[in-house]
Amino acid sequence: MTGTAEEKTFDRQDLATEIKNYTTTDAKERAHINAFLTLLENPRCFYRDCFPAHITGSAILLNVKGDKILMNHHKSLNKWLFFGGHADGEEDVLSVAIRETMEESGITALKPISPDFIDIDIHEIPANDKKKEPAHSHYDMRYIMQMTEEQPPVISNESTRLEWMDFDNALSLALDDDPGMKRLLNKACHIASIPIK
């Protein structure tokens, strides 16, 4: 697990080691550690058909200046989120987060600020009859990306809107029942060195 953000790759054992060594920021996040380590013992944990839970990768995307976040109004969940999705068997979750961010934002000129995840979260996904999926949990590894050059975002078929927001506006959209989103936005704000009003 050495090299730059572009060179660093993970497998399941590397990920387990990084999760064990990860310093959490609050009690709720700390409580996720053992659950993640237990899920990683499931051979199919990186596949979307692994129920009742599977690993996902997501990212906050900053603009070139680092003072705005591109937020995504998710079509099926009907709420504002950042970018992310299923690993589909890929154990390098950073690669998953990069792929999903590119697919859902239409932006390809981006790079991770760090190869390390900045947050972990477990959140519930409601049952989806169209996809024939029961209610389940996403065990989400979260990263922070930044654009490397200006590109216009493109709305994917998974979204209804994309909007650049400052940190305060993005935080105002974080629902009270989603403390993980607030925690991640605050971490991203700190990393980007942007003062919250």
C-alpha cells in the first residue's frame, strides 16, 4: 500500500488493515469498525447481491478552487447526496469511488486529494421492487476528490439535478436522520480549509 493516490491499490486484506488502523471522529463512526471488519469476512461483500449488506464506495467532489461541492439529487432516493455506488466485485474501493463519481457527475478531470478514505458510514437503503432488492445496508467507504481542470457536469440517469454548492448550503441539505452526511461534509470542509459560516 505505497505510492501516490494514482498508484495505491487495495485488496480485501489491505482494506481490513486500514479500517483497523483508522482513527474515527465520533462514537457512531467508531461503532462501525467492527461491523465493517465482520462484513469483510463474507466472500461476496463487494457484490450488490450480498444481502443484507455490501461494501460501497463514494466521494465528495470539490471544484478546481476547492471551495464548492458538486451535489447530486438522487432520483430513486429523492434526496441530495454526493456520488457513489456499488463495488460490483471490485475490492479497490478507491477505484470504485473514482468510477462512480465520474459516471454520476460526467466529470473525468479529477483526482483523489488522498488515497485514504476519510470516513466510513453504514446507512439503510429501502427495498426497491423494480430492482427486486430487499431493504439492506450500504457499508460505505468515503473519499474526497477534486477537479483538476474545468469541465461541465453532466446529469446521469441516476440523478434529477446536479448543483455546485458552498459548504454551508450543502450542510443545510443534510437531513437530521443522516448524521453521517453532516460528518463527512464537515471533514471535507476541514480538509479543503474552508471556514463554515
